[in-house]
Amino acid sequence: MSRSLSYLRRGLLGVAFVGSLGFGVTQALASPTQVASSGGWCTEEWEAYCDEQCGFLNGHCMSYGPYVYCECGPDAAD
């Protein structure tokens, strides 16, 4: 009886371990979610930050994939 309980315990531990590894693999291989806003990763805070950093020039937040950067210039917002 004790041997069967040991096998059951070992089997349940193995199933839990393999299940957690499977969950981690699916999360690692999943594609990243897209930001719903039309501006990508640019938020109002980023727009304000770019305006502040560009000084008297027009600052505009730009995003490429997960990367966000500021463009400064008279026609940066066009």
C-alpha cells in the first residue's frame, strides 16, 4: 500500500512539473500583444515628455515595435 502511494505521489509531482513547464513554454513562445491605441506605444505622457525635451521645436512621440523615441523639428507632427 505504501509503495502505491509513493508511486501516486511521484506521478502527481511529475504531472505537475511537466504541466508547469508546458505552460511556461506556451507563454514564452506566444506572440506579444498589440497595443490597442492607434499611436502604438506612445501615450500622452510620452508626447508631453517629447515636447519638453525638444524645447521650442515641435516634439512628437514615435514608436517602432516596442521601442519609443522622440522626433524634434518644425514638421515632426506631420
